[in-house]
Amino acid sequence: MPSTPKNELVRVVPVSTPASARNSSFELLRIIAMFLILVNHHVGHNTFPVSSMPFSKRQFIYFCFESTGTVGVAVFFGISCWFLCSEKQGIPTNFGGGILRSWKRIWILEREVLFYSLILTLFFACYDSPRLTSRLVWKSVFPTATGLWWYVTSYVVFLLFFPLISAGLHGLGRQGHGLLVLSLLLIWGVATCITPIRLFDFNGFSFVGFIYEYVLISYCRWYMKEASARMGWAAVGLGVVIIMGSIIVMHKLYKWTGDPFYRANLLWMHGPFKLPIMLIAFGMILISARVKFTSSYINTLASTTFGIYLIHEYPLMRQWLSQLADIRRFYASTAAPLYSLGICLLVFLACAALDMIRQVLFKITFDRRKGHWFDLLVARFRGSARLQAWRHRLDR
């Protein structure tokens, strides 16, 4: 997410590329993806159970809102995959360099993660200390290892394996890689969409889901250069129709049979990295790759998206926002979906403003020589007498 950009999960560009030269269509897509995630969290984490209300057009819209989260995650990570695929660190002769680059990414990423975990812990220690448990404090001190934010932990684990995975995919070649893509799509894409029951033990909310998506995106990036924006729009449209259609079908089955199983699984088709989700994500990324423009405003706002995620998904912040933006207060209104979108926009902009302040602080402190301490540690390790002796024994 080559080199080390300003925000690892948010931008993946060569270090020599000026910020103003980045393709803003991808930056705009990051903004859209994070907004979709925020909309999903607004409904899914809310204290008001929309799913328990009588089925109506308004509830259908909220079900569609709740379906946006997995799309946003697949798009957000898919953009990182798109740029990671362009790196040469997966070549088998460059394992060491690729691994070090992944570790450096993690090092730089961890600074921002720790900043927000500690700052938010201190904030709630002063603002709402009774709800700040010792367990949450420990998780905040070690946020990545403890999974305080599942996305961060999964992404870091993915980065640890990424150079080896990429090298293996290169080694498979086009035919072998294509067979792997076909197998994964059939098992984790199509088969998991046949029934709401969990099949083949696939848990998309983990680094396994990220590896799965990287296998798909890398094949597209390396071998499907002829894919057009029209194909992207078709994929998005098909994915949307499948998801919306599945909600209607499950509701009809519940209405005809009265079986609560169908009502409880109205959103089964929007599971993480299922086929319709991957169709939408793939299509949106493909469209962005074919549309090129530059906007410094969009690029600046996109640089805050990872910070937006960290702020609003901190456990106590998530609880606070769900109570503050309780949907029950306005659900009876026909304009309720618009109110929800407005609330999500306000939260998005507020968190973006906070992250811009964080960026200024980092610019005058940690980012003055980004990754310098990591480079010093690597240089010291490489020059250590024990490492030289170990290398000498291996050469013999």
C-alpha cells in the first residue's frame, strides 16, 4: 500500500510520484468506499433494530444501506491490491527486499494506529471513564495484535505473507493462476451464495478474505489488460441486482411460509467477499482504472479515509455514535433514509477534519523522516556480527 506513502491503507503510489499526479478516480473511490462502510456501521451498530420493523420500502432502503459495508471493505482493500500488484517484490529472487518493504509498511501504519488507539483511550478516560474497561485499555496499547480494529489486524497479517503469496502466484503463471481463481470463485464465491448456511468454513472478515481478493485482483491486473469500463459497469449492475433481488426473494419466502429463518437471513447474499460483492468491487475498481483525472481536493480528502475508519470504529466511539444517531428518533419519517445519509456525511466530515489535524502533527514530527528509525534498525541488524557469522555458515 511502492515505497511508503503517507497513509498505508489509503494510498499506494510510487514514492517518486507527486501527490498532484495521482489518479483521483481511485482517490474518489476510496472516499466512496469509506462512506459506504460508515453507512453500514450507522445501521448495523445502531441501537434501533431496523430489521425487527414491518417490511416496507423504508426498511428495504435500510437493508440496502446495511449491504454497503462489505462492498466498501472489498473496494477499499481492492484498491490496495490493485497497486500492490504493480510491484516487483513478488519476484522469487527478491524475497528479502519484498519482506522488508512489507515490514516497513507495517511500521509506518502502526504509528497512526497507535496514535488513534491511545488518543481515543485518553479521551474516553476523561469523558466516559466508567465504560473504559481494563481489557479495552490493554487492547488499545496493543491494537494490532489484539484485533482492536479487525481490518488493521487482517491487513497487517496479509502484508506479512504478501511477498511470498505474490511470488507464488507469479510462479503459477497465467494458466495456474487462472485455475486457482476459478476454484476460489466456485468454492467461496458461488457455493457460499447458494444458501444462507455457512459453507466451506469461509470467514471473509479475516486475512484469508484479503488473500482471496488479492488472488482475484492480481489475475485481473496481470492478465486482463483488455478489460473495459463497460465491463466494470456491467459487473456493478449485476452485483447490485443480485443483492437487491435476494432481499426481495427472502422477504417473499418469509411472507409465504412464515418461517423466521428467511427473515433472519434477508441479507445473506451480501456476506463478505461473496460473488455479488466481488462483482461490485471489481467493477468499481475497473471503472476507476479506466477513468483518469486529477483533483488536489479529492486527493486530500481521500488521505483521511483510514483515519475516519479508526476514529468512528473505536469501540467506545462506535457505541457513542450509535446512541447519538439513534434511528428510532426519525424512523417514522418518510425522509428517514435521507436523515441517515446526512448523519453519515456529518460524521465523515468531522472525522476527516480530525485526521487532517493528525496529519499536520505527523508532518512536523514523525513524517519529517518517515521510516528513518526502521531503516536504522535494519542497517544495524544487517551489520551485526552475529548475522554475518550466520550468513557465513550458510554459505559454507
